[in-house]
Amino acid sequence: MTVARTICLGFLAVIAVGTILLMMPFSTSDGTWNNLIVALFTSTSAVCVTGLSVVDPGTYFSFWGQLFIALLAQIGGLGYMTTTTFLILLIGRKFDMQQKIAIQQALDRPGMSGSSQVIRSIIATTLIFEITGVFLLLPAFVPEYGWSQGLWLAIFHSINAWNNAGFSLFKDNLIGYQSSFLVVFTISMLIIFGGIGYQVILEMYLWLRDRIHKKTQTQVFTLDFKVATSTTIILLVIGIIAFFCIEIRNPETFGSLNLRDQILVAWFQSVTPRTAGFNTIDISKMTTAGLFITIALMFIGASPGGTGGGMKTTTLRVLTSCTKTILRGKEEVLLYDRKIAITLILKAVGVLVGSVATVIFATILISLTDPTLDFIQILFEVVSAFATVGLSTGITGTISTAAKLILIVTMYVGRVGVLLLMSAVLGDPRPTRIHYPEENLLVG
């Protein structure tokens, strides 16, 4: 079995187990057997760290059901291979060659050495951030809900924020905390660091360590770090300005708030489309322009190596750099004085084409199954599912069963990745030594 098939089937196995657990009577608040579609949709949404839900998780599921959702989101955020590898390390087994190759491909690493240390570091980083998030959220939840419920709310939301899952136990998501700087800051920081990728966090740590110890030779940032951080900052700034300018006249989102809360809401609304799924405003009340900007940010998504989905920030930068190169009449694609290999450019184009094709196909299918829905609502829901975001205009629970199944498949494709899924179906690509003659073609 190929590595791609192992990863894809691994995610399916986790989804299946999650579905069975969420169907059990002890997973629902009323103690009855859960509906298959509800359980399958919720399990897929959790494993694919999406956050879309056809029911209210806080009232529909019991504590055990909520715990299963949190665990599935944790496994989905870490990734199937990372979780499996960690379990192998716990029982003291050694990796064979196939497992090392699978880890290398799953983590997108250049080599196979040091994989076990990388896995330990990823787990440690995850625990540090999630535990920190819990402690920061306790002062917001404990005074209102008491220690036991407040602690569980802090744990659940910290796990979902770090893994960019977006499930919330509050009926209105985080709208009730739109004015709370502590909640908005904590959740948004977990979202950003969870989505920016482990490698970037490691480089940040090494740079800070060198500066604190005043070393003469400090950490040299890689191209991955520069692209991921700069693109993330640019998108956040653009998002804040765009949402503030567009929604400030909308009394149902920003207009009725004071300036401080407007800035908080604009900041969070810029962060959350990066595949997080939490919301501090009613998404269904946003203007069409605001919804479309959200769709664009969702489609771009987070950074490679993080817990988020989407097309990825690096893909965007490679494609924009290609456009910049063409406009300047040059032949080499450069990023921070580094030449981008043609294989990476082709991969970026493949990701874009595959992502657009998936979104278009799913949108057409749901338009056929649910013709009464508005186009913008369908597109928003599909992009949210594909980019594993979890934001919704409120139609998730009302769409037909066929549409829910389409969204389930879309979430799965978005989580495993278009190229990886195609590789699993078609088999690993084989290099060819055949070269064909070159010929010009009119483009553009």
C-alpha cells in the first residue's frame, strides 16, 4: 500500500470510529441512539478540524459526546500519521522504512532522520499552547459557570482553537464574548499559532533563545518562515481593514458596537476565516461583500504544517510571485532572493486547480439538491467545508441529507489534500525519461 493511501485510509478509519462512538446513547444528552448522518457529519467535521455542525454540540451531545469531539479534533489537528507515530513511540516500537517515509510525507520534511524527535516536539508544543490557553480562558468561564463546567469549557475551546476546529459549546458560538479582550485574544492567538505551523514556531523559539543568550550567530530564518509569517500578517491586516470598512455601517454586525468592540470584532473576523470557525458576530447578518471577503480568506487558509486547511499561504505567495515575474518580463520566480523550483510552481498550480475544481463541483451538486438556497450561502458553506473552516451562514442543519453527504466528502478532500488524495487513487507518480519537443502557445 502506498503512503498516500495509508494516510487517506487512516483518516477514514478515525472518522468511522468517531461515528460509532458518537452514535452511542451515552454520547447524546437525551441518552438515545444518535442519528447516523448527524454522527457521521460531526465525526468528519471534527477529524477534518472543520467545525461545521448540523446540531448544537453544547446541548445535543452529553459530556462524553463532547469529549469524543475534542479528541477527534485533536487527532485531526495533529494528523493521522503524527498521532499514530506518537502511539508507536509510547509503546517503545521502532519505525520501519515505510513508516519513516510516511512520516516524512505527512510532515512534508526533506529527510527521514530525526522523525521521532520531531513528533515529540510537535506533541510538546501542542500541549504547551493548549494548557496555556486553558489557564487564560479560566478567568472568563469559571466565574460564570463554576469550576467544573468552566474548566471543561476552557479545555474544549482551547483544543478546538489550537486545532482550528471551531466547535463551540455555546449556542451562539463566541458572540457572547465579542467584548471580552481575554477570550478574543486567547482564542485568536491559539488559532494563529496553531495554523502557522510547527516549523515556524520552532524557528521563533530558536531565534528568541539566541537573542536572550546574546549569541553572536542567531537563528537564520528559512524561506518557509519568511513566507508563512509575512503572508499571515499581510492577510490579517487586509482582513481587519476590509471588514472594518465594509461592516461598520451594518447595525447587525459592527454598526451597533463602540469603537473598541468594533476593532476587536474586526480583528477576530480577520483571524477566524483562516480555517478556525469561531465567530463573534452573526455570519448570516454580514453584507454580501463581507461574506465574499470571508470566502476569499477561507479559501487561502492557513500555512503548511499547521492545523488549518485551505489552499495555504505558501501556495498563494508562489502563485502571486509567478504573476509578478510575468509582469516584470523575467523568467525566474523569486521569493526573498531565492529561486523557486519549477516543481514547486507546478505543485502550487495543481493545488489551485484541484481546489477550485472541488469547490465548483460541490457547489453545483448542492445547488441541484437544494435549489431554494441562495448561491452565496451555498458557496460559503462549500468553501468553509473544503478549507476546513467551520463558519456558516446558518444553513448547515437545514440542508438536505444529500447536501450533508456532499459536505462530508468535501471536508474529507479538504483535510487530506487534493494532491494527496489523487496520489492515493492513481498511485504514486513515476518520473519519465521521455522528453517531448517544445512549442509556443497563445496564453492570456
